[in-house]
Amino acid sequence: MKKLYSLLFLLLLSFGLLTGCGDGKDKQVKEDDSSKNTEQVDQAETAAFPVTIKDALDNEVVIEEKPAKIVSLIPSNTEIAFELGLGDEIVGVSDFDNYPEEAAKKEKIGGMEFNVEKIISLSPDLVLAHESTALNSTEGLQQLRDSGIKVFVVDDAQSIDAVYESILMVGKATGTVKEAETTVKAMKEKLAEIESKIADIADKKVVYVEVGPAPENYTTGKNTFMDGMLTILKAENVAGDQEGWVIMDQEALLQKNPDVIITTYGDYVEDPIGQVMNRDGWQDVSAVKNKQVADVNSDLVTRSGPRIIEGIEELAKAIYPEIFKNE
């Protein structure tokens, strides 16, 4: 990595020296060109507005001009906005926002119940709400609209394709369409790379994802985002015959005999892997016997934003360590 940075520094230095050898006239031309390029970008962004977009609640939201101040009500929206280069425009985020690091320095506007007065005091041009919480915040969102603030409710994505669409819609609402398209393209390429590595997998591994620790043993059933991710990875979900988020009966789980066990709560439970490995009655489970128990970052596999492909890759490493051992 040091060699890479050194090479980059030398290239930049060389470029600086080369341009410094020109006369003043050349320098002026370059400055004029740079100014024109900036003006062209500004004009392109201005031309994109006003824009009318239908949000997740079928509201037609008219955004007159590129938002200069944005408040995000949920971490996934915040991650999307930062990925699209809107870090400076973000003036408020939820109490749960922890990525990227800059998000933690932004003004906090509350958790599941946001502070309407606080948001209004920040004078945002746009509030990025989310379908998953909007129905429980109808009154608060309407107060924001009544105060003249544009509210755009982002879809609660339940598939990877829906995540792509959410990113593109946020890009359209914020005047960052090109950045959104670039982000989605990179995500698709990374996912294709992961899928290519498991293309020859014939025998599905049985996987148990534990999203809540014992004694509840919450897991993910069909028609959930996590189940879709396991499908992409050619894995069989032990709770794939049950709907939504469920508490897995321990006896039924042991009968399923999962090949792989994945936990997602290592950020708040000490040694989750050790807890699974040492559970009474679990010593004959294949995943325990073969030490195929792993913990993955919950944020990566639950937030429907740009890092979701990283989440899929982390699941892939846990399910197919023999394929992804050098990743």
C-alpha cells in the first residue's frame, strides 16, 4: 500500500512539475478551461431541476432545485447520500448513524421517533425518510411538509435490484444521477464477481442465520432480505419454509443440521461464536463439529445501501471459506 501511495504521489508531483514549465499564457488557458468545466457541471445540475418523483408512498414530490441542505432519517439513506458525494449537504442524521465516520459528527435528529422541531431548526431543503418507518411517523412527516420542507420517502428495498433502484431515486432527487449510476454499476460488477466464484457450486449448503442470540434464536425466513441474499449465494436457508422473521424452534433447528451457522450480533454480544460452539446439545450439529460458525457485521447485511454487496461477500466468506479464503 505504501508503494502505491508513493507512486501516486510521484505521478502527481511529476504532473505538477510539467504544468509548471509552461508559460503564464498556458496556465491562464488551463485556468479558464477549468472554470468552464465547473460552470458546465453547475449548468448540468441546474438543468436537472425541477424534478418530479413519486416516492415509496406514491406521493409526487416536486423538487425545484438541487438540495443544499439534507436531513436523513435512517442509516441506509445516509450511507447512500455520502456515497453520492453529498456529505457536505447532509446537516442532520439519526441517532443510529455510524457510517461513514463523518456521519457521526452531524447533528442528531432522534431515533425511531425523530425530533420535528430539531429538523425544522436545521432548515433543510430535503428530508430523506424511509418506507419502513414512514407509516409510524405520518404526523411528523406532515409537519415537515407543512413547514415547507420537501420530504422524499425512500422505498424499503427487499431485494438487491430494489436497492439499486433506491440509490438511483436518491440520485435523481439530489441532482447526483451520474454518481448514482456509477455506484450501481460498481455494485453490479462486484456482485457478478462474487457469483462467478460460486458458479460451479452444485450441492447447496444448509445455513442458519441467527440474528438474535439465545434463548430467542431469531432467524430470517422467506420473503426477507437476508433470505434473498442466501438464495443469491446458492445456500439453503433453514427457515426458508417460514415467513418473515421467526423464532427458530431449537429441536427443529437441530433436525435441520445446518452446515454453516452465521450470527449477526457480535457488536453487542461478547464472543457470539463461542456461545454457539458451546451450547448444550449442539455438539453434533455439522456447523459446530466442523467449526463452520462465523459472525458478520450486522450493518453490512441489513442496511439497504451501497455496502450491501460487501455484506453478501461477508456471507459468502462464511459459507464458502474454501473459495474465499484469500479474500
